[in-house]
Amino acid sequence: MSEHRPVTMLTEAHGTAPHSGWCDDAVRRLLPHRHRRPKHERWTERLGVLIRVASDDEALLASLTDFYHPYYALVPGRPPRAPDLTLKLLIDGPPATGTPCTDMRVFRDRPELHGCGAGLTLARRRSPDVVIAVDEARRDALVVGSSTVEVGLQARVLLRDQLLQRVEHRSGFRIFHAAAAVREERGVAILGDRNAGKTTALLALLGAGYDFVTADRLSVGPDGQGVVMVGVPARVNVHTVVFGPGQPLDSLTGGADWEAAVEGKVLVDVPALTGHFGVGTTPSARPATLLLPQIDATAGSVRAEVVCDPGRARELVRHNQLRKDSPGNTHRPWLKAPLPPAPGSTATDSDLLDRLVAQCRVITVRGCYADYLDWLASAMGELL
């Protein structure tokens, strides 16, 4: 394995908290597992970086494998070469009393406590009971907790947002606030802020026979002289109104996590959603249309426009790119695990935007919810 420069897991914006008793407790929990190889393992390789995921809990690994399919393949068994990083998932002792935390916002946020001890860089959440550590010498990242559910949810976010997307970012991929669907190998991406109408359009597309790509975040990267869009594995956050009589999900059975409902929205498993509409999941496609909706209760008649000015189209799309400092971005990178250097992309953010708007037709639409639904129904055949 090649030489790697050591890095720490702490971002430049945050220092390490003074050493305290919680660090000693965390080290005591981690030391029995530090040099032990868990019983079960999976591995995945992305853009030349191989990550091993290991745990004594086979069901936990199987759950992760199902969650990431078909975006990333977590292959059972030992990897074909030495991994660049191992992610160990550890269940420590009996679970705490009470209902496990399932609010994904908690697991996405940077942990509140940071420190170090015994050669480990440590982070801990005040609640739920989850400790995250990086062992640079062994090229390991460890997640330990008392609840299998909480360790599993933290692993989903850690592997996706803090590891795999970091690898993709170095190869020129960027994340946009967008949903997407595809039909006949041509993709439609719906870009917009929260409550702009992305999920409404996505459900309409699925109802028209499009395959699902992603629900809230979309990765876009260079592909030859153009771009490719790649879905980000996550459950679909839909407003409870769409479960009402006559609404798109009124007959959905199973797959909705009502206990995790937040601000009038509920998370739905992707297989349940695609099964409801009788469509598939396609992890990537070449985008052909970019739809930028805005549901506006004060709007008069619906107004749709094909944006022909490349400069204006570029600026509209750029507004929906998620950067570290983007307001409301709850997926900011904070874990700097020791991943190997990767070949960088020569495409800049500006180049990527130019390619994207050159490849796609850009459409804006504004109207009240009812008019927006009517417009979607009438325009469905024209989006490609």
C-alpha cells in the first residue's frame, strides 16, 4: 500500500475539545475491539478507493447492503486487496432503555464532543449513545454504540456523506439539491430549495413510468465531454398530504417510518416507493432536462419558461449546488479519515456548470400547488 500523509478527523473550523472523562470512557469501550477482526465483512470500491465495512452483526451489514443498493455494491467477504480504510461497526453492551433515535438530522450533524486518547481521534454525540473514532495508524474508522439501530443509521451517513462522497468530490463530482428520475436513458433533474416542489414532481414522474434516481440530493460529475448524474442513497422525505385520499401515495402499504415524521414529512423506503408505482431504480443517467419549480401560494396562473440564456440558466442551477457553507446544508463534511490521495479532476465547478446547462434543457415553473400539479400532468410528455 502506498504512503499516505496523516490527517485528523477534525475540520479546520473546529478545534479539539479539552480532554475530559468522556474520552477515557470512550477509549475503554474501544480498546477491546481495536485490534480484533470482526466476524463479518463487506467491501466496496469507488474510483480506485477500497473501503472495508466490518461488524460482528451480520444483520447490520445486510441492512447497509440493502440500503446502498444499487448505488454502491457492498460485496460480502474479504476484499481482493488491502483496504484503504476499514469502517468497524461495534455494538457495545445492552441497548439503552427507550426508543432508539431515528432522526437522521442527528446523525448527519457534526458530533458535539471532540478529543483524543490512546492514539485515537474521538468524537461523541451527547445523544444518542454513539462514539466515532479514527485510528490513523491502522487506517480504521470505528463507530461504537449500545443500539444496533443507532449504529446502523450513523454508519449510513458516515459511509455515504463523509467517505464515499469525499472520494467522488476529488474526482470532480458535486452535490446538488435535487430529485431525479429517468426514462429511456434520459434523465430529468428537479432542482430547488425545501418545499419548492421537487418531491411533487418526482412522484408525478414515477406515476408516469419513470425510474427513480434520487429524492433530495444529486451528484453530478464529468463524463467525457458532458456530465452524468448519480443518485445519493437515502429514504424519500415526503409530505403527509400525499398519503390522503386520491393522492399519489394513498394506497401505499408499508415502508413509511411514521415514528420519524418531522415537520409534516415522513421518510419512505425507496423499494416501497418504487414498488408502489411499479417502476425501478436506476442509480445513474445522463441528464437531459433540468426542472426548477417554485410552489407559490400567491401566484396567479402557472408560468413555465424554457430558459434560453446560458448565463441565466447557469446561475439558476448554481444556486442549487450544495457547498460547505450553503444555508440549510445538513450534510457538511466533518470526518477527515485517512483516505489515500486520488487522481483529481481537471474540471472546475465552473466547467461542470457549463457542461450541465449545455447538455440540458432548463425549465422554470411557478404556480400554486393545484396549478403546479395540473401543469405537471399536462407537461409530462414534453419533459424529455
